[in-house]
Amino acid sequence: MNQDFVTQLRLQLREAALREERRAPVARRVIRTRRRLPGPAPLAAALAIALLALAVALGAVALRGEPEPAQPKVVGTYAVASGLSALAPGFGSVWTADPIRGEILRIDPGSRRVAARIPVHGEASVRTGAGAVWALAGDLLYGGDKGPVRLLRIDPATNRITARIPMRTPAGDGFGPVDLQVGGGAIWVVGVDGALRIDPVRNVAERFVPFIAGRAARGAVTNGGSVWVLGVDGRVRRLDALTGRTVGDVRVRMPADSHLFGGRPGTLTLIGANEIALFEPGSGHLLWRATVGGEIRYLITDDDALWTHVSREPDGRDELVRLDADSGRQGAQVNLGEPGVAGMTRVDRDIWVATPGGKIVVVRAP
């Protein structure tokens, strides 16, 4: 509702009250007798309520045609470390990692200050869920070739590491992890050749789902009882999480450099250099496809929007861009003022962007 409308409403209420006060006492008695209405003060209050209800209704009608009621804006930039990796909200805090000092950082969302530091002695990727904070830590750059990688379980009540899970298959084979996915009470570590499911009760690797032998993957998404894999042939395969068998196979037309990511419930996302598409994984039906005019570096999903980190060339501006989740239409955008992105997440009404330089840019979303 705009300010002119609110001002007009206030003037109408004031004029109604003045008109009631100006009525002659006899006239007021006659009106009350005929209509059995309350006295001046209740009448003014009733009129005010009626006008307010009308204003809300008219305001709602007016707002239906405004897809973007306000523009996002940067409300603060905070230096918290020498470098940062992925962000994950949970347990009243925001969790990230400092790869320079080899620490997991717990950040207070109100003050945006580091509340706790947990040494992990290496690079780390952090997620929250299934009753704990999970950190994939170690030689992430080379997938374990230059040193060990372990999945660490952190108790958010004490900030202590309570379990260190080796990255090996249940059969004892080596496993090169590249990504950590937590959701719906399940913990998955995605590697080059397959996905490893972790039992959060026993803190062990309970199942290994291999990808298609001899075919490289361009992204994998774990979702309930399925693992979705995009092959270099452009086909998205659904693997049964229990048996590892292929139970679905669809083709989605996107550029050859596209990679597979999660999406809104019931959808998956394909991201190319400057294109993004949302599709139905069961049928491969493309819901929409959009070009953003820059290199897409990161993506998070919201209730009714997809927020993308876009690097504009040749000027090198980094922007946060909102895409409508139903149509892919590009909407509000804001210049972040800091280069690069290491992670993004939603924190209440804000979008947090972590940079490789150790800063967090907080954007107030509309």
C-alpha cells in the first residue's frame, strides 16, 4: 500500500470524525433513534474500522499487479575471516568454514560476529540437519588424493566434534568426495563415481550408490529414495538409493556445459554459464529457461523465487538476481560490491552471501 493511499485514508477518517462532532445534538438524537446507532465515539470507531477494511481490500487489489513491491538492498558487509566457504543456517546460528585457518565458524545472525571456532585442520564444507552440524573436511581440492577427508559430526549444543567418519564405502573401497548434501533427515556425500549415504544414528557409511560405469557425471542430487545424475550425454538418470539400479532416464535439452542442481519440491535445476532452467525430473519437461546476461556462480531456492549470484562481464560487477520461480522471469537485482561467492543462504528475511575474501554481504530481500 503506497503512502498516498495511507494519507488519503487518514484524511477520510479525520473528516468523518469532524462531521460527526459538527452535528447538532437534536439531529444526532433523531439519527440514533431512527437507526438505533451508537453514540458519537462508537460511531466514529465503527466508521474507522469500515474504512480501514476497505483500504486493506483496495490495497490488496492494487498490490496484486506489483510483482516486486520493493528492491533488495545491501544492508551490511562484515569481515569475519581470511576466507570463507559454504553457508548453512541452523540451531540459531549460521555456520561456515575458514579454509585459511582450517576452522568451522559459528556466526551469530544478530550481531554477525563469530561466536565459536571449531578446528578441523583443513578445508571444509558445512551443512546442518538430522540433529547436528556436518562438515566434510580435509583434502577437498583433490578429493582425498593428497590427504584424508572425513565427515565430522558437530554437536551444536557444545560446539564439539562428536564423530569422525572415514570416507570409504561400506565394502572398504576408497571414495573421493566432492559435495555434501543434507536434507529430509538424510546425509549424502557425493563423489566423482557415486554417492555415499551416511547413517546419522551409527555415524557410519551405510550405502554406496555408484554412478553409471564409464560415464562421467555433471552433477548429482540426492532426493529421498533417489539419486539423480546428469551424464555428459545430456540425460538425467534416476538411480534407486537402495539398489543403485537405474529406474528413470530422460533427456533435457540444455547447453553441454550445464550442471545439475536441486530446485523447488518436485523439480531440478540445470545451470549453464549464463543460462538456468527448471524441469520436472520424472518427465524431463522443461518448465522454463532463462538467460541472465552474466556468469551464474551460485543459486539458492526460496518459496517463490530463485536467487542467483551473477558475475557481469566485462565490468566484473557481482550481482544478486531474483528469478520468479514459476516463470523464470528476471526481477529485482542488487550490486553486491564484493567480488566472488563461496556460499549463499537465506537467514530470516535476508540473503547472506559469503565471499572467498572472508566477508559476508547481507542483502535485505523484498
